[in-house]
Amino acid sequence: MIRSVRRAGKPRRVAGVGAIAVLALSGCSPSGPGSSSGPEGAGVTGTVTVFAAASLKETFTELGERFETKHPGTEVTLSFGGSDALAAGINNGAPADVFAAAGTKAMRLVTDEGNTAGRPSTFVRNRLQIATAPGNPLGIGSLDDLTASGLKVVLCDETVPCGTAAQTALTAGGVGLTPASYEQDVKSALTKVELKEADAALVYRTDVRAAGDKVEGVEFPESAEAVNDYPIARLENAPNPSAAKAFVELVQSPEGRKVLDGAGFLKP
Amino acid sequence: MTTGQEASRKTRPRTPGRGVPLALLAPALLGLAFLLVPLLALLLRAPWRSLPEQLTSPGVWEALRLSLLCATTATALSLVVGVPLAWLLARTDFPGRGLVRALVTLPLVLPPVVGGVALLLALGRNGVVGQWLDAWFGITLPFTTAGVVLAETFVAMPFLVISVEGTLRAADPRYEEAATTLGASRFTAFRRVTLQLIAPGIAAGAVLAWARALGEFGATITFAGNFPGRTQTMPLAVYLALQNDPAAAIALSLVLLAVSIAVLAGLRDRWMRTA
């Protein structure tokens, strides 16, 4: 379930080797390239591998491109998937530098094993919206409307963060809802609405935004009870610690914030 | 399917005094180990202590019942349309037969998730055919048990068709020709002669299709969704349990493994020895 996006930076290999040679010759790096990263990430080079929650696909792809432009000679490898699956991968030794999860629970799996370097920090938050067909033809305006008979609603399965959030919101609103299906991740739930197989789904507002005019988002007050924190952390066994640090800095910089804001994420 | 070898081993004695060449033995054993070690690992890492507790949850049996029901129905459906399709491919000549044959086998190579999306586009509420099913008969297939059966049939039927077609090609067509010469219609010849001849091939194909349907995941979750008791088959339950409770996932896998072995072993004794 892990999709990998790899972009080839053109002269990276040569540049990378050159940079390492310079570092070695100058002897300024007693403990590897990790300690040599300056304030603007000087000396950042090579490949940085980022494991990120599926809901970060659009924003982190954009941030990855910006990172490569900022640090010539670097290559960002992004791996998107369910947060828990990614956490399991990291705990089983996947060679990742940075982990960004869609919930604190998945991050805790990694911190509990001592696999993060330093404390994870929340960089954005996300909340749910009701996704409906464009123009909201059935006039859905609240969680209660979803219980109308004959309405096909899909939720995320409770084993994934968006499903936990959906259940919290439904409980908060005192709404008893029997969905048509518990989907395996948020994008599958959204797809069912895009294909008009389902009339509505509870998904993140960022997913609604990313889907453009294929779905319409309806805000509902109970979503405030089920806000997801997105933590990010460098990893203890990162093959490229200096680049990991620079990438996390970019995500938390005003520039990174702007990209995330634009996608509909909330400030932490 | 080892039906052929099984039979030939019994009828033809092994040539004595000839050892198995190492160049064949070594890769053969490696292949065997490669297939068996993961299953062994499943047994070794199984949460034996908490197993009774895991297996008494009603959700497990609900998923198993649904899996068996859907796989069996899908196999029956595959037989009804798959055997005639195999006959058409093996015994008749029409332009573009090679292409049709390739198209029939397409679901074998297609990722099942793509199959599920294709089914949604065809038979979904808004699909090419599905919108008429909904408008005329009020039938919608996604998110229903019938949807699970269709998804499994889509993925499993090619196995049956290929298997039966192979058997048909190997069977001597002269028996059918003799029957038609003696006045039987082509359908009677098919029913009374051909079907008897290829019965073992049909059985083998059906078992293969059933096994494939039982393990089906991608097309099912994409087309039929996931709802306990209605569309959540064992593979879906295993996948979702794996997200946050690996022990439960292993327990579910063991059940599926045990059922598969029991059924395959049972059928092998009953049908395949006759091959």
C-alpha cells in the first residue's frame, strides 16, 4: 500500500560525490555530514527519504520539489501510505529520514520504540468535512442528515485515523449511523463519492480541497471534537540526518506553512 | 495442479538407478522452501495463547461464513458461464479468437484493484450498465454481498476457463464427432460426451477458481466495500486487523489457511485421484 514517488535530480550523483569529497578533504566533519549543516542547511546533499501520511500527498510532493530547488544536489524520495503501516515499516528498519503521521497514535508507535531523534512536533492539524457530490444535490447540511434512509454513506474503517475521527465526531453529535462501507483509507472513501457510488463520506477537509470540483465539502460543528494532530519527526536511524533536519525545518518554516495552509490544513 | 503428475506416478514406475540431478534438485528445494517458510513463520509467530479468545469473537465466524458463501457462489457462477466459454474457445473457430482468448485471460494479469475500479465503472450505481440496473430494476451492486460474488467471479473465472480450455484441447475431439455422426446434436454431444471426458479438468479448474475467490482482496474491497457481515470477507478482515492488531490478523490468517488446506485436501481425495 506504499506508493513511492521518485524524482531524479539531474547532476545529483556527481554533485553528491563532490560534496562528500570536499567534506572529507577539509576535515571539518568529525561525526559525518550530519553535524555540518549550517543555519541555511549548507552541506545538505544526497537523498532524503520521507515517509508521510496519505493525506499529505499533495503538499509534501510540492514541498519536496521546493526542497530540491533550495538544496541543489539533493533528491527527495517520498513514500505515502497509511500512517500505521508506515510506522510499522519504520519500526522494522525501513531506511527513512523523516516521518510525518496523520495522528499522534501512529507517531507514538515509533517513539515508543525509540526510533525518533528528539521529540516529534505537531506541524498541522486537520478536521473532517462531509464530502458530497458537486453541488450537494441531496442538500446534506449536518451529520443528522446522513442518517436519512436510503442514503449511502461511507466512513473510514476505525483502524485508520480518519475512521477514529469520524467515530469521535458521530459520538459527539449523538448520531447513530450505519454506513454502506468502512473504507480502508481516506482516499478510498473519497473515491466512492467521486464515482457517485456513495452519496456522502466523512473525510478530511484537505482531501475535499485536493479533489477540486469533483466533490463538495460541507462543514459540520461536531468536527471540532475530532481534530487530528499531525506530528513530524526526524528518525534515529536516518541515513541522512542533515537533510532530515533541513526537510523538517522547511515543513515548519513560513514557506512550508504557506503550502500547507493553501491545502486547507489548520495551524497547530 | 498436480493431477497429471499424481496419476503418472502411479501408472509409470520410476526409472531405477538414476539419481535426481543436483542442478534440478537444488532449485526445486529452494522453491519449496520459499513457498513453505512464510507459512511456517505464520505458525511460529501465531499468538497461540490468545488464539481461543481471538477465534471466539463473532466477527471471525461472520467473515469466514461470508468468505465461504461468496467463494462457492462465485465458483458456481464461473462454472455456468465459464465452461461454455472454454468450449467456445477450444472447439470453434471464429475470427479474432486469439484476441478473445487474450481478453479472457486479462483479469489474470490485471491488478485486482484495477478490476474493482473497472467493475465500479461498469456495474456501479453510476456505471455504464449499472445505471440501467438501478433505473429499471432498482438493483445496485456495490456495497452488497452480490457485489462481492461478482468481484470474485471476475477475478476467479479466467482460472477456470484456462484450465477447462486446456483439458478440452487435450481431449480427443473424435469422440464428439463420433457422437454427432451417430445423430446426436452438438449440444447433446457436449453434454453426454465432452462433459464426461473433461470432468477432471473442470473439477481442477473449479478448485483453482474457488481458491482464488476465497483469497480475493483488491477487487472486493474496491467494488463491494467493507462492512462486517455483508461484504467483509476474511482477507478484508485480515488486512484491516493488520493495521492495528497484528495478533488478530495472524489468528484470522490461520483460520483461512486451515480452511483452505482442509477443503483442498478433501477435494483432492474425492476428485483428483480419478484424473
